[in-house]
Amino acid sequence: MRNHSTLILTTVAVAAVVLAWARSGEADALRKQRDQIVRDRTAAVIPASTPSPSPSPAPAEHASAAMTKAMAALDVLAGMNGAASPESKSAQERLMIEASTLSAQELAQLAKAARAKLPNAIDAAHVSMGLLVMAAEKDPGIALETAAALDPDSDFFGMVLHEWAARDMAAANAWYQRAAVTLESIPGIKEMAANAFASAAEGDRPGGAPHLLEAVLTEDGARMRDSLIKTLRSPAARQQFFEAIAKCEDRGKHARLLDLAGRQAALTMDLDALRDLCATAPLTDSDKLRLCTATVTGSIDERTPERAAWMLTLCPDTASKSAAAVALTAEWARQDFNAAGNWIKSLTKKDDLPVRDAASAKFAEVVTPVEPAAAAAWAHTISDATLREETLRRVLTAWSQKDRSSATAFLSSKNLPLTLLSAE
């Protein structure tokens, strides 16, 4: 059993910060102090291997007597009406001493009573949090359920769940799966839980990957991107992550996750690492190709031509090569249409002709708003007659709306029919 005096002193420290907060008005700074105290304490109190709930409870009559004493101590504190005095500090210490022998369930009940009885709302919130810190030592699940019900906006829920997941991901994950139906009806809890699990899932702990998937889809923050990058760098965690994607039945979400993973990998991995990532991912060939395409389009720079050549080697047929080339051209032409154009020109092999046509059509589409003459010239190079006419018609229609005479002159220079222009 851990030293309860240390826990009591820590909880009193929380209460001391609360009282200072209530009287100083420096809410933001003191809130950070309070959260740090709780963060430090939760890191110490969540067991390395969480027992299946609480130690054996004391006999009912003993628990009842201890609870009666704790409730009496709470009533004394409540009767002081939040006054700052040595007596109120002593009353808080007495409350924590009496509470230290209670079970997790009793501590949760006492925390609810503190929220109801203490007249100062700030004191009530933070004294109840202190009691839940003690409850978390005995049963994190009970502490979390109570915290979610009492104060879902508090950082306490996320901090306790993160520490529990970091130490025993399987136990924390199993608890959350049971409690999720109730908890996720509380606004903000689902996102807080996803973030807590995601930040704890950066290693190879079982059960964290599904939560990381949910987090990267719901929060576009630097912390989630960092968590994803760390996961992709760890072979074991990466394996879990892609296995979780493979099981995702929502095809739209499935595709977005592959794209997100590919884009993040592109920012931090060289070509050899990207090749290894796509080769070892437990995915279907089509999913590997999508992941590869995302890694190539996710970071456009001087390395893109080499990465593009690798991408095309993974394509099993002309149709998939064309689709990959179109996806790359769409992004590359927006960022550097000269470099994108040079790459398309490099597709000179006979087998590459349909791929080049598809990329040229996409290139013309992307550059039409800024360089319609160049777009029309590119469209005119397409070898497939049907695709060439369709692309020219789209480009010239857009061009003629801005400068009909120039669009008409282009048609004349190429001996093309005026029917490619839309009517006035």
C-alpha cells in the first residue's frame, strides 16, 4: 500500500491552490499549477499493472463508520463557507485523512457529496478532484466514470486515462470499451479519450492503435501528427496501426487514414524508409498503392521524381498507373507546374503513353485558371483522340469566358473546329 500521508499532502496541495485561485483572480496561472499537481500525482498513483478493481473491501460496518466520519469532516468544511483560515486548512486535512481509508466507490460518493455541499463552486470542483485522485489509486475506472459525470471539461479525465493507458494499455482499453456506451454521450469525452489513448499509444502497447486512428481523424493538431509519426517509426506500433486500418469497415475513413499516414510519413522519411513502410504494412496491394501514392504526393520537392518512379513500379496495370499519375499531377502542378510538366514529358516509353495522356489531362485542368494558353497546348498533345477533345473542350470553354478572341486564335493556329468553343 502506498504511503497515504504523501497522497493526503498532495491532495491538500491541490486544495491550497484552489483557495488561492478563488481569492487571487489569477485563474489561468493557478489552474496550470493545479493541473500539474494532479498530473504529477496521477503519474504516481495509477498502478503499473492495474488490479482488477479495488482491493478487497473492508467489512460493511467498518466502511460505513469510515464513510460517516468522512462525511462529518466534509460537513465541517462546508460549514466554513469557503473562508480562508487556518481552521479551513485544518478541516481540509482532516477530510483527506478520513477519506484515505475509503474504497474507490466510497471516495467517488464523497467526491459527489463535496460537489453538492461545498458552497464555493471552485472549491467544490477541486476538492472533489482531490478525492478522485485518491480513488484513482484504487480503481481508475471508478475515478474516471465519476470525473466524467461531475466535470467533463476538466483535464482530470484525460490525465488519469493517459497515465493508466501508458502503464497498462490493455486494462485501460478494456475498461473504456465497456464504459464507452455511457461515457461517449457526454460532450467532449470521446475526443478526450481518443487523445489520451493516442498519446499513450506511441510505443507498441496492445490496444492503442484504434484510438490513435480516431484521434488523427478528429484532431488536426501538432500533437496528434507527432504521435502518428512516432507510431510509424516503431515497427511494432506501425504493425498494429495498419492492422487497425485494415479492419476499418468505413471505406471513406479507411482511405483517409491511409492518406494521412502516407502524408505524415513523407515529411520525415527518406525513400528507403518509405519503401520499407509500404512493403511491410499488413495491407492489400491496392491499399499499399494508395499509401505509397500518399507518401509521394505528401511532400513535393526535389525528391519527387525519384519517388514518382518508385510509385509507378508498384502499379500492377496501366489503369492503376494512370490513377496514381493523376493523383500526383493534381498536387504537383498546383505547387510547381514547371517541374510537374517536365516529369510528364519524361514518360516517353510506349507503355507509358496512356499514363502520360491521363497526367497531361489533369495538368491542363489544374493550370487552366492561371495559364489557359499553356493548358490548351498541353491538352493538344494528348494522343487519345477522345480524351484530347474532351480536355480541349473544357480548357477552351473556360478560356473563352475570359478571353474569347485568344481562345479562337488558338483554335485557328491548330486548325481545330470552332465547335470546341461553347456558344456565346
